[in-house]
Amino acid sequence: MISLDVAKAAPANPPRRRIEWIDLVRGLALVAMATYHFSWDLEFFGYLDPGTAGSGALKWYARAIASSFLILVGISLILAHAGGIRWNGYGRRLAMVAGAAAAITIATWFATPDAFIFFGILHEIAVASVLGLLFLRLPAWALAIAAAAWFSVAFWGKSVLFAHPALLWIGLSPFPPRSNDFVPLFPWFAAVLFGMAIGRFMLDTALTERLADRPPARNMATRGLRFIGRHSLITYLLHQPVLIGCVWLFAQLSPAAPPGPDAFMSSCVKACTAGDAEDICTAFCGCTMNGLIAEDLFDRVIAGEISQRNDTRVAAVVRQCSIEANADGN
């Protein structure tokens, strides 16, 4: 009877131990994200040339950061629910992420309506957290194959059928939308699947136990990183308002000089070449700049007072130059 009572009292599954290494890596990713967003803020206030944060090394830096977050989402999804979905915790976390994503969409709609965030990193995490449940029982090798297959679709699956505004979040439109943070389902869910493959491998090889047994060193730096890693959502939501506020205060004391024609051309070509050939983009941007100058609209566009969305004259210049540039390119 004594042994039977003990068996009844023992939990069927031992309590999960937190892997502090994951908190640490997530904290490092948050710090990296903040450094990238700081460069975006500097560009927004005119201290960096327009288009700097979205091109060159910074563009790949941003993609590496987004990939790291989504890989960690996949790892965490497996470690938290591999033994059975914990619906209470799952539902609470999903509601928080989805709510935060909706708040960012609303806030950016008012702050930057020309490039508001309709499907950014939090939107991707929310959808991936649901879609990932379909892959939860797959072995590591199958998850890795699924990740590669999913990633490949972005190279061969694009179609104008996905160019409808209601389908842009899928990521298969041949015309990339204008947004300050666009992380569509294709190809980015591949990073979550890859993270799930890593998580499954960690469980299969008992790497989770070894990492839990050997936590990172206890010092001020790692404690700070682990803290923000454990509170990643609130850190994500708060860091950008704080950074923007700091740059805004600095701009009141030492405002940046307004960009001239050379900076306009550079940023326009950088943004345009994401979807078109460089010769077409150069022709389009040069035509647009000259058209805006001829209509005495250039300074107001550069100052952000008007754009093609709220001024029909600007829209007419952009439309005409797009037609001419594409005609010349063909």
C-alpha cells in the first residue's frame, strides 16, 4: 500500500526545467533588434540617408535578427508542447502576441500610414504559433525537409493572384508591398519549422537536460539578457518608443539637414531595386525627381508633408514616370 500511494502521488511527467540558455539567446536577439531599429530611427529623423536601413549590410542584419526570433519560436513551441499541448498557457500567450500585433498595426497606421505594419514579426509569430501545431508530431528530419520545401516556394510560387491586398500577408505577390516591417508567411514560416527541427533534435538527444544542468554564468550581463529574454514581448513593445523618444529629443536640439536630390535618388533606387532592374529604377527615380522639382513639389515631399497617397499631383508624377521607365526598359 505504501508503494501504491507513492506511485499515485508521483507526477506522470516531471516538471519542466527552464533552459536559461534560450532566455540568454533571446535576450541577445532583442539587443540586436534594438540596434537595428536605432538605425531605422536615425534614418527616419534624417541622420542617415533614406533607404539605408533597408539595404546593404543592414538589410541582411535585419533578416538575420528576424530569422533568429522565428527559430526560437519554433524551438520553444516544441519544448513547451512536445509532450502534449498545454492549452491554457498556449492560449494566453497567443492572445498576448495577437493583441500586441493588432496594437502595432493600429499605431503604425496613424504614425506612418504610407508604410504601416500590417503583417510584421508579431503577426508572423501569431500565425506561426497556430500553423506550427500541425507539424508538432513530426520527427526532426521531416521538420527540416518541410522547412526547406516551405522556403523554396518563395522562389517558384509567386503569382499576381497573390497581389490582392487581402493576400499580401502570404508573401507570394511579385510586387512587394510598402511596409516598415513585412514578415510574410512565405518564406518566413520556414525559419519556425527549422527551429522546430532543432527543438525536436534537442529532445531526442537529451540536449535539453544537459543545457538545463549547465546554465550560463551568473553575472550582470547574462542576468540582464536573461531577464529581457524572459520578458521578450514587453521588451519588444517598449524599446522602440523609448528609442524614438530619445532620437526625437536629440533632433529638437540638433535637427538633421534635409536630404537633397542626390540623397533622394540614392534612397529611391535602393528601395526600387528590391523589385525591379536597376536601369528601370534609375530611370524611374530620375524622372520622378525631375517631375517633382518641375511641379515645385520636391521640398514638400522630402519634408513628408505630402505623398502620392494624399496628393494627386505627386501620384500623377509617380504614375507617369513608372509608365515611361517600364516602357523604356522593355
